[in-house]
Amino acid sequence: MTEASLYLFRDDLRLADNPALAAALEAEKPLILAYIHDARGSSGRPLGGALKWWLHKSLASLAQSIEKRGGTLHFFSGDPKAVIDKISSSVPLSSVLWNRRYHPAQIDADKALKADLENRGIAVKSFNGTLLREPWDVKSKVGGPLKVFTPFWRAARLDYSVPTPLPAPKKIKSYNPDSFTFSVTLEALNLYPKKPDWSHGFSTEWNPGEAGAQEKLDTFLDGGFAGYAEDRNRPDLPSTSRLSPHLRFGEISIRTVWHAAEFALQSQRSKATSEDLRVFQSELGWREFAHHLLYNEADLTRTNVQRSFDAFPWQNDERLFRAWSRGKTGYPIVDAGMRELWQTGFMHNRVRMIVASFLVKHLLIDWRRGEEWFWDTLVDADVANNPASWQWVAGSGADAAPYFRIFNPMLQGEKFDPDGHYVRQYVPELAKLPARLIHAPWDAKPIELESAGISLGKTYPLPIVDHQTARDRALAAFKSLKESA
């Protein structure tokens, strides 16, 4: 029997600019295309509900794209090593190919799998299909990892040109053995919510898959890219790319996004400026930085990068956490963000910082609780970006926000949602308030509240904590931590 190659789709659910897939197709051997779903999670953590919804949709789109090109995507469930053992027992394998992942648990699992396969005479080839630079390639002047973004990004860009993206294959001839009786259907992976199906708001907001990713990129370049440097902090404007879930699942490559933005500027497709491009690419750089931290930290999800934070006096009040998670804090910009998350599986990045700061600093609830909530509810929850961002806000991470930086939710709302459009969209009970009151409804006169149909404490909650009191308490807690260090 002729030996076959096995390509494993993982967090790279695309055909274009997929280096491992391109190498597999170039080998001109019978090719098995597989997706193995391990319910335990490749990083040792099961996928959250929103991630599973997206994964189901993305895999369906990928399978259809492969089928249109003449191939078949096979689905399997279980431990990847055990599944590959079954595949190799059914069909002799000459090689296994994949794109690399960077969580320590993923790296360890891939190393063990590679050693086992090579001991059996099966070649393993891995590629970078996720990042602009490998995490180990970006080093400080003394050869170590970098923990501050600016020098990291400077080192990452130094003498480096982002490779040109690879085209998608026009035809895919895959091997479909009759012996794969242990393959399963996509539906059998039990990713899509059934009863209750809470995802109806997601489908109107998102189009998972490679085509949806390209559509989001085109929409951004034709619209939000112009003015991005200034407007990216405005949740009331369509000023961000919203590419993060597509990048998280690898439906579009970072190289494709990078070059498309540069070409849009050079070709004058967009009215964007060189500053818009610089800031946008810097935001992509934060994604790179998060993966750099993930690679160099033992457990970014659970362990404080700055170990002094292990002694922080968290006050994990479940009542307050529930109010925060349900968007019922009494602070409109915070509640709007948490409700946007619940309804759409997404939240504007500026608002993510506001709601995270509120949880950690106003409520003194451990950042890990917030990270867990985002992991379950965000469609773009990523093993690197999610914990790195939470640690940045908390002050426990690399290049973290200073401890005394405590967002004032009223001022943040007034600055970044000046007309109240964002709040009105997600907190409709406040919709009739004028802009000057919508971010602090408790300042409204009784007649203004009555005319807007608002009864504070009934139709909309009163603030669960007083801002100034909470700020003073947080500063005292952070100061005590600093003094004890």
C-alpha cells in the first residue's frame, strides 16, 4: 500500500497562506486531511461555549471549501496521539504535518507526539502558520525574552521583512480510505449549542470561516482603516477590524492582514494615513507580544507574571461578580460592554479594558475570574491574548498598566462614547437619557428620570459600589502590596 501524508488542521482553519498545508500538497503523496477534536482542550483547558460555537461554524465552512476543490476533511474525536495511532494502523504514513502552537502544554504535547512518530519512522514537519515571528527568534540584546512591548516590537521589526502570503490551492486531491470507520461527523463533536441555543445573536453578527475573514478584512480596509489611529478607541464607531476571532482560529493569516493593510495604503484604496497603518500594525504587534509572553511563561493563565501579586488582597464577592458578569453594575459603559459580550460574543477592546479595570480595581475581584468569564463568552478568546490582557490591566503582567491607573467609568464613557450611542444600543433602558446624563444617570433630576422612563434601583440598578470609595480602597490595596514587596 502506498504511504500517505497526514495534515492536521488545528488553529489554522484556512487554505490560503497555510504553509504546512502547502508543503503537504507539494509532496504529491496521497494526502489525508484531518481535524482531531480533543474535548479536554489542547492547552489543558476545554474550549468555552462561544469558542465551540465558532469552531463548529468554521469547520463546516472549511470542509465545504475543501470539498469544492475536490478533497475531503475527516473529523475525529479523542486524544490526538491515540487517533493518529488508529490512522497509521489503517494507512501507512510517511509524514505528518502541522502548523505550530505556543502554549507550553501544546508544545509539550507536540514534542511528545513528534518523538513517538519519528521513533516509528514517520517524518514530522512543522511550520509557523500563526505569527509574524517565532517567539524564540525575538530576543533582548543579551539574548533573553522581552517583557516590555516597545523594545519587543522594535526587536521584532529589526531587519525583518514579513514574507509574502501563499495563495490558496485551486485543487485539493485528498486520500479517503474506506478503513476510516472511526471518523465522526462534525455534528458528533457536540460543539454547537442545542438546548438552550443561546447563540442566535452570534449568527447575525458573525460569519465564521475563511470567506467571512476576508469579508471582514475588506470591510475594514474600505471603512474603518481610515482614521484608525484616532478612532480605534470609539466603541460607537465602526473603527476596528473585528478580525480577532478570525485570527484566533487561523481563518486568515497574520501575514495576509499585514500585507493587505500596506497595499491598501500604497494603492490608495483607503484614505488611511501612514499613522493609521503604524498604529494598526502595532496592534498586531501586541498579539505577537502576547504569544512571546505565553511561550516564555510557565502558566500565563494562572500565574502572575509579577510574583509580588501573589500576595494581593483579593476580595472575591460572588454577588458583585454576578452583577458584573450580567451587566448590572449600575455603571452604563461597563454594563454595555458586558451585555455586548453576552449578546454577540465580542466586546470592543477599549471597553474590555474598562470592564476589566472595574472588576479588578473597583471590585477587587481576582483577574483570573474575569479571564475565565471571557474564556467562556468571547468568540476570540485566545490562550495568549486573553490572559496577557487581563494581567496587563490588573498590573500583574508584563509591561503592565501602573497600579494607580484606575479607569473612571463615567469619564471613559464620556470620552469614548460621547453621544451615548454605544450605551443606548446595549442598555436600552437608558436610551431616552440625553448624552450629558447617560454615563451617570444618578446625576439626572427626578423629572429627567421620569421623562426617560427610568426608576433607578428598579428599571436600572444603582451603582453596586461608589466610584471614589472603590478607587481609594484599590489604591490602598495596591500600595500595601508595593510596600510589602
